[in-house]
Amino acid sequence: MFKGNIAQAMQMAQRMQDGVKKAQEELAALEVTGQAGAGMVSVTLSGRMEARRVRIDPQALADAEMLEDLLVAAINDAVNRANEESARRMSAATAGMPIPPGLKGMFGA
């Protein structure tokens, strides 16, 4: 009976690892957009937190200090959205099983 449990656990771990790999590939292709100032500034990031696009409404160019604040807020919004989507997809990939902190790096979580 013990051997069956180990084999079953190994199969489950392999399925989870395959799911995590697929989720990581999806996240690499994912784009999320954060906004600030009612859409005056938007920043698009990949799921890997790589900047893809920045859009600035010409009205925001009139005040450099405000523009700086809006850029920071839009970046933070995009990062939060990317982190939320990453957490959602990784949770689905691991079937909701918590990954111990020491193993998170192994699964890219």
C-alpha cells in the first residue's frame, strides 16, 4: 500500500509540475495594463514584469511632477494586476495546493 501512495504522489507531483510549466508559458505571453489619472497614463507589462508599452495623454505632459506621479501609479497598478493574475494561474496549476516557501522557486511561484 505504501508503494502505491508514493506512485500516486509522484504522478500528482508530475501533473502539478506540468501545470505550473504551462502557466509559466501563458504568463510569459500575458499582457496586463495598469492605469492612473483616469487613464491619462497607462503602462503595459508582460507577465514577467517586462515593460511593453507606455501611453501618455498629451494633457499630462503639461505638469512634469504630476506625470511622474501618474507613471509611478500606473506601473504599480500594472505590477499588482500581473501579480494577481500570476497568483491566480499558479493556484489553478497547483490545484490550490500550497507550495512551501522553500520550494516556491522550483515552481516559479
